[in-house]
Amino acid sequence: MIVTGFHASRTHKLTPGQKTANRVLAVGRAPVEHGFAHLKNWRILTKLRTDPARATRLLRALLVLTSLEVNR
């Protein structure tokens, strides 16, 4: 299931409730999008051809390294 926000147009303005719903959705989506953006910095992932279990271990290691770098 894909959850999308409310869209305004020239003739249809968003209600305060719709604006709040969009804000809540954005707050939940932002960390995920930032995480994917950080993972794209690792060039090794562009040519990754390996067993999924090994890829999972590699991604976990990269996540640790990325969080150490971001929290510096």
C-alpha cells in the first residue's frame, strides 16, 4: 500500500487537517529518504552481485560506518 499526501490545486486549497496529514507523512518519510541518499554514496553497492545474506551483512556494516560519519 502506498500512502501519498494531499495535493492542492489552483481552485482547491488544502484544509488545515490535510496540511497536518501531509506534515506527519513528511516527518515519517524524511529519515528513510535520507538513509537511501546516504547509501547511494557507497559506490560498492552499484556493482553488488552477491548472495543476499552477504549483501545484508555488507549493508549493516555500511549503515554503522555511515551513522558514525553522520554523528561525528
